[in-house]
Amino acid sequence: MKSNLEVNYKEQTQIENNASQPKLTPSLLWLMTISTGIVVGNNYYNQPLLGLMAKDFFVSEAKISIIAMFTQIGFALGLLFIVPLADMLHRKRLILGIFLTIILSLFAMVLATSLPQLYLASFMVGFSSIIPQMFVPLTAELATDQKRSSAIGTVMSGLLLGILLSRVMAGFIGEIWGWKTVYYIAILSMFVLMFLLWVRLPNIKPNFKGSYLQLMKSLLHLTYTQPVLRLAALRGALGFAGFNALWITLVFHLQNPPFNAGASIAGGFGVIGAVGALAASSVSRLQKRFSLNCIIQYSIYLLIISWIIFFFTGYTYIGLIIGVILIDLGLQAMHISNQSTFFALNIKATNRLNTVYMFSYFIGGSLGTYLASIAWRYYQWEGVVFTGLFCSVLLLILHSLYTKK
């Protein structure tokens, strides 16, 4: 009798919890998707603007490209130290507070008068622009089991389009009105989003009870006990390293002969990359026919093929266009599949799982930026291509070795 009562009590509690849990409405999903795309753009506006910034601060391309590395390191550290708090604190208050930090950081960018100040401001922009990585696990949490993959794919589409189209906007606006105008527009958009989220974002109760130190220790525990998470993190790091090697140096490559192009052309390649990003957003449909590991393997093949195309036809527009489409398609399909592998663990730690993965992802990206800047300095385009190809081949080897057949 007692056991039956306990079972009934647990079932009733679960029903009550499900009833009290906010639902993922279409309007909320679209608000989070749009917000994700706009906020993540803060991390990527600088990439097509590096040439303009270098002229304003009278420094070399190698020195100015470090800005992008500081942004990515800041983002990785923000993921590590801030995003886990979403499992511990009320998410709505946390998100609104972070928006204030973003706005102050963007103001610091336009007010910087020296390169060290610009480095620090870039770091803080990355450190605070981590809200998209709260929306992805929140979407996974609020969505039903049947709609989780498609909902994550929708938010990821916003994130990926934000990454790519932010370069387009920054390139065109920067070339016409100057790079600071891009950041003034970004500040205005942050104020608008902050208001909309204050009105529409639901209050979600924390699911972690303990101290901040215990919260951070749980990240190590999850990394140690979840091999699926470790492999996904490693794949993400290597994939994003190669991806960043391309996008950090593409603007310099296009400025040289035979292209002799400006920031707007470099930014325009974001539209081309968006084709691959949109195609990758429908990767959840392939899961009905192929396993996630199989999809990831084919995605890695696309990355390798793209670098081969860059090597042989990287001095033509058609070669760059095809390569950009393939590298974006391959990386984003792998990225979405990676996240699906560890979100499926369903261990009530979505923000912390995503923190481990995305921290590794952006540490890999910052490493790729650093290696690409060195490769560009000494070997130009061919050095960058070799860097990206090496990361992709190593990715395929590790995936093949450690994936359970």
C-alpha cells in the first residue's frame, strides 16, 4: 500500500510540475530565435571590419586580427563562468542583467582610443554576449520530446544566420559610414531586445540547489562522467578552429590580388554562407534515416572537401563561393548533431552540458584564429588552407577512433 501511495504521489508531482512548466509557444520560439541571431552578431561584427580598424589605429593586419581572438576568448570564459548560473538563478533576471553588460561593452568599443582599450572592450563584448547559449538549452527544456529537435534547429538557424549575416551588415555599413556606426546600431538593438524579453520571457525556476563552487565542480563531474559530451566537445573545438581560420583571414585574402575587394565584399560572403546554414537547420529530418554519428561523419567530409576546393580554386570567386557554402553546411550540420547527442542524455543539466560543449567550441575557435593569424603572416592563403585542412583531417581521425559503431 505504501509503495503504491509513493508511486501515485510521484506521478501526481510529475503531472503538477509539467503543468506548471511554461510552454514553448511559437511567438516565444521566434522571439528567442531572433534574439539569438542579433545578440550573437556582437561577436562577429569585427571580422569584416578588421581592415578598417587597422587603418584607424595605424596598426598591422596581424595586430588588429587579435581583436577577434580576444572576443572569442571572452565568449568562452563567459560560457564557463556565467552560463552555468542559468541552472542556479532565475534565468529571466540573469538574462536582463547580462544585457546591461553587453550595452556597456559595446559603448566601450566605440569609445576606445588605443589598441589595448579595444582589446579589453572586445573581450568584454564576447564575455557578455553569451545569451544565445542560454536560449538553446532553454528551448530544449521547454519543447516537447516530439518537437525538441526541430525547435533547437529553429533557434540554431537564428544563431547561424546571425553569425553569417552580421558580417554582411557590418561589412556594408562599415564601408559606407565607418565601423563605429555598426556598434551604435548594435547598442540600439540591444535596448529593443532587452525590453521585448522583459515583457515576454517566462520565469523558469532554477533546477540546481547548491553553492556556485558546487555548480562549477559539477561541470568537471559532467565532463568526467559523460563520454558523449567529451567527444562532442572535441569535435566542436576542431571544427570551429578550421571555420574561424577561414573567416578571420578571408577579408585580408579578398583585399589582395586578384580580387582587390573591400569590406563590403568580404561581408557579402556571409550571405553565401547563410545558404549552408539554412540547409543545416533541416538536419533533424535526416535523423529519421541516419544516426547522429553518421550525419556527423558526412559533415566532416564536407569540411575536408571545402578545404581542398579552397586550395585549388581559392583565387577565384566561384571557388570561394562553393567552398564557403560547403564549410558552413558541414560545420553547422555537425554542430546541431553534436548538441542533439548530449541534450538527449536528459540529465536535468542542460545549461551545464551546453557550457562544457560551447566552452570547448570557442576555445577551439580562438586557437584557430591565433593559428590562422600566424599562418597568414608567414604563408598567406596557402598557410590558412593547410591550417583548416589539418584541423578537419584530425577531426575525422578522432571521430572515427572514438565513435561507438
